[in-house]
Amino acid sequence: MLMAISVSLLSLILFRVEYKQVKKHKSKKDKLVFIGGCIVALYLVISLSIGLPIPSSSKILDQVFQPVTKPIANLLKTFQPK
């Protein structure tokens, strides 16, 4: 638990330092992407520090795109010369 708290504090410090640079751009999209990325990174780091299993991103992408890629692969197999 101490590790999660120390990681959170370090992340907060890094966020404040880096956000000053993002704030200068005055782009709302940049700010939202930066904040979203920081939240995802913080979630992953805290999950790792307390020992939660995190699935591989390639497995997640495979599950997401499997319904699309399978029919396309089958369709392409029918066009290959024998």
C-alpha cells in the first residue's frame, strides 16, 4: 500500500510539472488527451504496484478485432489461386 501511495504522489508531482507545458498551448484537446493519458498511466502503475494482474494489450486488441478480421481472412482465402 505504501508503494501505491508513493507512486500516486510521484505521479501527482510529475503531472503538475508537465501540465504547465501543456497549459501553455491553450488547446482543449491537448489538455484532455494529456489528462486522460495520465489517468490511464496512473491506473496501470498503481495496479502493478499492488499486484493486480493486467492483461496484455495485444490480447485485448485481438479480442476486439477478431470479429472483423476472421471474415475478411476467410474472404481472402477464397481469392487465392489453387
